[in-house]
Amino acid sequence: MLKTNNTLVLEFDRYGVLKSKKFYDKDALNKMKFTEMKTENNLSKRSFVESFLSSVKEKMYNRRK
């Protein structure tokens, strides 16, 4: 059973100065509604060329051993 689940949310401005801080305890977190939507990170997806070259490089180094 979860007894303590405290969360501290810190917000910083673009200069790195603390803008606000919010403290949530277990009861406050239970009252919050979270979205079921998921975000995709397009930056982490590798292009076909990048994955192909990585595969060729890996095969090349494996043959050296």
C-alpha cells in the first residue's frame, strides 16, 4: 500500500531562475486528471539512411574481429 507519494513541481524561466513551485501530496494527485494521449518524439526516430549506414558500420566492425 502506498503511504506517501509527494511530488514537487518546479518551473523555471528561460534564464534558469525559479518561476514557481508547487507541492502535491497523495490526495491532490488523486484529484488530478491526466490525459490518455501520447506524444511522439520525431527527433528520436532514425531515418532509413541513418539506420542503413549504422547497420553497414556494425557489420563492418564485426568482420574485423
